[in-house]
Amino acid sequence: MNSPQVDTDVIIAGCGPTGAMLAAELRLHGVRVLVLEKETAPPSSVRIVGLHIRSLELMAMRGLLDPILEHGRRRPAAGFFAAIAKPAPEGLDSPYAYMVGIRQPDIERLLADHATGLGARIRRGQAVTGFDQDDDGVTVELADGERLRARYLVGCDGARSTVRRLLGVGFPGEPSRHDTLMGEMEATAPPEEIAATIAGLRDHLQRFWIRPIGGVYSVVVPAEGVVADRAEPPTLDDFKERLRALAGTDFGVHSPRWSSRFGDATRLADHYRVGRVLLAGDAAHIHPPIGGQGLNLGVQDAVNLGWKLAGQVTGWAPAGLLDTYHAERHPVAADVLDNTRAQMELSSPEPGPRAVRRLLTELMDIDAVNRRLIEKITAIDIRYDFGPGPDLLGRRLPDVAVKEGTLFGLLRHGRGLLLDRTGGLTPGGRSDRVDHLADPTAALDVPAVLLRPDGHVAWIGDDQRDLDVCLARWFG
């Protein structure tokens, strides 16, 4: 494939939440970005997706939380792990200790508008069909034969990622063993009849519910088997048949707004980076949607990757910075895959898993157990390995109070931040990538912290020479 002239710095394949968020993160650093989306229009389904605490924190950092709250609905941070109904632990370490349910078209539009507002270009109806990479960049071929040249390519093109397949990266794991039908539709049965019937089945059918939501019902019901093409949505008759088989009635469901099916396939890419091509979101990992972690995991990939890739493109990144993307995010995804495996086992109607579920339900009455599982699902327990140091090192810093308002308001532009209670430290000649706030009133119990653009603590202390070493490690 002959290489055309470089047209942009980064091409992103896929304009779902991960691709759009990554495009915005790159644009915060002035990187030229082109997003190629194979679909000609945004999704029309009204499926509700959830944003957990850590994702809400990231949205607050980038000034996106208010518009998300305008279009979403808050619910308590509870009942996420295997849908075991326990209350939210008290005192979760975040002012955003709740979940927001939002329609998928709304979150995708908000993130895409955010990216284009920052200057990213999005081209719809453009499918990536091939690419070649060399020492200087990547030549990307589209379905219509057009060839584009970029310095890097990132595959955010979903579970059936063309970029991952062409890259030859292994995607080991387990195929789907169970399919589940999901949709939103109306029902003619009285609400009290529906509630009573479902309550009587919940003890042994965990992947089964009918819940009122926005004037219709959210319906989730186990499928009869596993299909090869999950992209083909189930019909209304499919729902009726399964409802009658499991509940003895179809509740008079009709007029579906949308429907889909999901499986419990669980896979993790061997590598998130091969040369100048990277993977993020569902292109890098897939798992059952139980616990609602998928969209969150992808968005958090994007925020971890964006500033690192920008540093590589603009030339200030120290050696090895881009490789920390895989080193940090691959273990996080592996942990999510394991907890969804466990949750799926706990949803089994078999006697053994049901016994384990009853035991775990009892153990979750212990606050520390409930708290640990909620922190895991909502991703506020993540601690990246930055070497020896206090427990706070490598963790995200909550939105603490500072003299200019709150911490997250200072991270709007995607730069690092030296939050300095001593007043005697400096980031040196890195003002284009590290901001500095000298604030003796900051709500910290340490002298100073260096935050990366993703809000994780890279350094703690009061010694300038030690700080300089850390600044060089992360910011060149």
C-alpha cells in the first residue's frame, strides 16, 4: 500500500463513547484527530446505559457532568454486584457517589459534540478495511478505496473490531454460553400483577426482570439458546415465547421501542499496542454487561490513553510513557472480566451457585464487604503501580476543596496539576502540560501532590529534587 502524505496526527476507528472521548482528550492537547465511523448515523435505540462513580468524576473533570445530569437519571450506588439488593455503603469517598442512567444516543451525542466542539473531525459512513504501518505512521484504507495517512491509529471499533483483527492481536477468552434478550416495550398486564409475578421468580431467575421505566417496561429475559449473529435483534415474538415459558404469561407486551440480545462472552486482547496502532474500549475487552461496567471501562481507557498519546505526538513524552497505557489498563480490564465471570456464576439457577449467592448476600451485610464490591464495580478502588509509597500513590484523588473552588475544576484542560500546600515547589519548564496551584488551604493531609491528567496521584511529598524526578518520568 503506497503511503499518501500525512493528513492528521491520529485516526480513531469508531465513534462510540470510547472513540469520542479519546478524540476530545487528544484535542485538549492540540492533536489533529479524525474519527471514522462505519455507521452513517448515530444509534437510534433508546437503550439505557449507566455511568458509575469514577466515570462521573472524569466527566466532572472535563466539564461534562452537568449536561449528562440534564439528560440522565440518578440512582443510588447500590445493587450493582450480581444485582444483589443491598443499600449503598455510607461515606463513599466521592461527591459523585451515585449512578446515572442515560439513554445511549444521548451520551454518544454529548461526547461526540464535546469532541467536535474541541475541533475533532468525525466522518460517518466510513469503514476502515485495511491499514499498513511503518516507522513514521499508518496508512489507512477505507471501504471506498480512499487512503488516509496518520501518525497513529486507534481501534475503538467495538467487540468485532476490524482494527484488532487486521493487527493480528490475540483475543483469548471464553465464547458466549448464555444469551439474554433485552428491550423496552409496553405491556397490558396490570403493574401489580407484573411485580408480583417477577418477585416470585427472582429467587431462581436472576437474569429476568420487567421494570417500569419512563412509561414503558425494561424487559430482560434469558434466551433459549445461543445465536451466532448477535447483531440481529430479537423479535417481539421471541420475547413473548420466552416470557410464557418462564413466567406462564407474556404480560401482553407490545410496541417495542428497541430490542437486542447479549451474551456472556469474555475476552481480553493480548496487547493494547502494536507499534503505532492501539486498541481501546470493546476492541480491547468484552464481558457480560452485568454490573454495568462496559461503557465505563472504555471511557476510562480513553482518559488514560489520551494525554499519553498526545505527548507522543507532540514530542514531549518521555521514553516508555505510551507503553504505560497497556501496563495500567490491561490489569484493570482483567479484573473487570473476573468480576463479571463471578457475577454470571451467581446468576445461575443451579443449586450450587444459588447457595453461594445466598452466602454472599449474607456477607454483604458486613459493611466492608459491601463497600469493597461497590468500589470495585464503580472503579474507585483502582491503584496503578507507580512503585513503593503511601497508599494514595497511584490512586485517584477525590474532588477536594481548594481556594479556587474544587479540584476537578482545575483539570478541565487535561493537563497535569501540582497541588502544593507548601508554596515552595515548581513544575519547572512544563507549564504547557502541568499546571501549578500553591494553596495552603487545600483539603489534603500531605504537603503536595502531583496529579496526572487522569486525576491519579503520581507523586506525594515536599522535596523539589524528588518531584523533578517524577515530573521527568511522566511529563518529560
